[in-house]
Amino acid sequence: MPKLAIQCTNLRTQNGKLVAVAWKDPATFRSDDLERAAGSASAAIDGEAVTLDFGELPAGKYAVAVLHDENENDKLDVTPLLQLPTEGMAFSRNPKMGLKGPSWDDCAFDLNADTVLPIEIKYWR
């Protein structure tokens, strides 16, 4: 089975941790049902780039979502009125981020060999 890792860059602070979830099913992509995720990884931030290792996953199509949980409360914090993220987030293939968020097709990639994906964390403010 191929191994998957992601290398996250563009971190605005060294605070908190990075949390990433790999999805194999487009129907559950970006859902709160983490039990249906294909894998997850997290790590403390200890430099300008952080690598998260998912280990071995069955070959196939995946999409990854990443959260820079700066206050380590295990959720994406948002502004009260517009619900815009106040913490960093990113997705595989580094799609442009709009108010709706990216689709499965924007983020999906084929995992057929050991892979390290570059992912740039983005911040709304």
C-alpha cells in the first residue's frame, strides 16, 4: 500500500497544532463524520513547514483537509456574523477558496505510490 504524507507551509504562527483528515468518499468529504474518514494525522507546529504522516492507505482517489488549530480547541473557529474562518485551513491540490469552500473535484488526487503533497495553509484574516 502507498504511504501518504502532506507538507504544510505558510503557517502564520507557531501556536497550536495542525490537524488533517483524508477522505476517500466524495459523499463524506468535508463532513463532520470523522469516523468515515480514510485517515487522519496531527502534529504540533515546530517550524516553518510541518509534515503530517497518514501512513499506508489503500491505493485510490483521496482529498485532504487541513486545519491550523491555533488555540487547540479541536474545531475551526469562525467570526460570529459572517462565519468566516479565523484559523488557517487548506485542502489538497491547493484550490482557490471561496465562501462555499472547494469541491471534491477541486481537491481529489490519485494515490498510487508513496506521496508527499505540498499544501499551503490559507488564512481569511
